Amino acid sequence: MFKGKKSFFAAVALASAMASVATTANAQEAYLGGNLALVEYSEDGIGEDASVTAGYVRFGGFLNEYLSVEARAGLGFNDDRVNVSGIPVDFELDNLLGGYLRAGYPVTDQLYPYVVGGFTRVEATVSVEGFGSETDSGNDVSYGLGADFAVTEAVKLNAEYISFYSKDGADFDALSFGVSTSF
């Protein structure tokens, strides 16, 4: 599934550093939110993609009007069964953790489109009935685009498409919707 494993602790350290920068940059512009994501996993040589639902928490802060840093931590909520050469295989997203930079432009007081880039660590498990399971993890550069929609001055809705992981023939892509509050 993944190749070239890297340390879980390196991802935790990166996310912690990003969150620390966010809170010290401008405490009045910090935010906390959550997203529900529709995650698709695809792998070269496997004709069928796995689709799972995940949720993640976002903690970040604006450095200025155009840039923010953000840490994310999430879990998969379900698994999906796909057929690999006629054999049913269960796929489960165990967790994801990452640090990101968002660059955007406030088009209006209510609309803030942005691009996002960063680094994500993902962990997933595949299982074959009667043969057991295997858990693997990997790290990769992540990128995407999205928009925040202000409902009030402190509450924002969010929609985003992101490629969390795309390396060694394996891809994790997600479309997510969420809400955040600034403090």
C-alpha cells in the first residue's frame, strides 16, 4: 500500500509547530473547526477505488489577511469493501495528521477562496477475511483548494477539495465540508 514509511512523531512535531505558530502570530485570528470528508483511496493496479467517510479537527490562525497556518487531525468513520482480482478486501482509513499553509484572498466579507498546501501523514488498514489485516502509513506533500463562507463574524462554513497523499501509485483525495469558529 504505502512505501517509504516516515515517523509518526515527525508528523506530530510538524503539526504542533504549525499550531504554535498560528496561535502566536495573532491570537485574535485563531480558529477551531471540524470537517466531514468523503475520502477516496485509489491504487495503481486495482480497478476499484475505496470510498470512506472521515472527520477531522482543524486548528489554525491567520498570519495576515492572506495567509493562515493550520494543523489537522482526523479519523475514518467506516470502511469500504472493494474487489481485488475477485477477492473482497476491506479498506479502512485509520487516521490522518498534518500541517498546512493556506493562501487566499477575501473576495467579500463573506467569501474567502484559498489554495492549501502542506504535509500529511495517513494510516490505513486493509483486511482480507481469513487472511488477516495489514496496517501501513505514509507521508506526502498535500495540496488543494477551498473556500470559507462567513455566516457571522466568528462562524464560517467551509468546502474543500484536497489531495492528502499521492505517492508510489497510491492516492488519498477528499472532498470535505465543515464549520469553524474564530476566537
